[in-house]
Amino acid sequence: MGCLEALKPEIILSQASFKDAREYIKKNVREYHEVEPGYKIHDVHIIGVAPLYVGVEGEDLIFPYTKPCHGTFVVKVAGHEEIARLRARKK
Amino acid sequence: MTEKTALILLGCPQVPVQTSMALYLMHGLKEHGIRPVIAGTVAARKLMEVADPGRHYLEEMADLDDMIDEITGKRRDFDLCFVFIHNDSGVAYAGTMAYISQARLYALLFGEHAEDLAKEIEFPCEVVAAKAVHNPMPLKRKLDEVMQWAVSKR
């Protein structure tokens, strides 16, 4: 399994609840897509209770990342091919 | 006949009763012929290893993220799944299991805020909640009631 640190994330929100992370993305990111729990971005699975959102901002992805001991973070990482994959599943 | 299996998902081991209750649950499952598999954080797994050096209860243990990867990839699943929850992250992991796994799901809530966390659970599962931090007995009593039901329904 991959590790988020390898993606050099920018931390936007830290040690929040998964609901706070959901609301943050919905309110602050213009383009966001609903994904299912367990959806994989690069090598990281998104953990949480549906609905879960992944935002797109320029060339970056913004998504919730849950750590068992430290709550949920909202992070921004380079999107690369993941953005096209995310947009393609919307239809 | 295929052997029945149960996944026991361990989160942050900050609250003392988790390791004790996980070992107790493994004992109960094995008594009923169900093979338990542990998935958890490194610290949670180390606590289990040290508590059961003779491997009387522990058989297979896996990294939490690796197990999520196996299940989402449909390479593996279980008959039963017990998720230990004492914080918001625990609820998030249980919600994920409810979506990705076909297992009958049990949310075991403990710690200071067990009742409040139980109100956050809005996905299909059996909720077992008790305010247990250092003393496992309140959670054990509730788990005993559910275990009878769990093994008969499997």
C-alpha cells in the first residue's frame, strides 16, 4: 500500500471529523465529485461514510484522508491522471 | 464445508479496553468455529502480539490499509466484521466497511463518548455501545448478548 506522505500533500484542514471534511469540500471547492467509500486515489483509499466528495482545483485533487488516531484531514495533492478518471465516472 | 471467518478491525489503541475485548472476542469466535483475522494499526497489532505471545488466539494479522485494499479490490471478504470504535475515525472506518464488505457488520463502541458516537452511525450494522474505558465489563456484557445472536445467524 502507498502512503499519503509520498504524495507530498498540502494539509488544508487537520484533525477534523469526516463530516467536517465533507462539508469543507462541498462549501469551498467549486468542482467536486461524489465517490464511494474505499475509492482509491493514487494508492490511498478514502475512508468515511457516504456521501464522500473529492474536489478538483486546477491540477490538484482535494480529498478527505482519515487516520485512525488523528481524525480526518482535508489534503491537496497533484492530481495527474486521477482527475480525468474522476471526471469520466461522473456521467 | 467452508470455514467461516470474521474480521476484527482495530483502530487507535488509545483506550485500554480495546486489546482485552479483542482477545475476548477472538476467543468467543474460535469457540464457535469462526476464524478471526485482525486488521489494525501497527500499535494495535503490537499490543495484541504482546498480550498473546503463545498465539493461542492470534492467527492472522494484517495492516489496516492493506486489508481495506484487499476488500475493495474484491480479493477477499468475511462472513462477519467487528469494528472497534472510540472516536470519529472509527465511525468512518465502520462506514467504509458497511459499503465495501458483504460481511454482517458489528460496530463495537466504547470509551467516554460511546453513546454520542453511536448516534453518528447512520449505516446498516448492529450497534453495541457501552461507556467502557478501563473496565471492559460493561462492553463485555453487551458483546456476550450479541455474540449469541451473531454466531446463530452466521
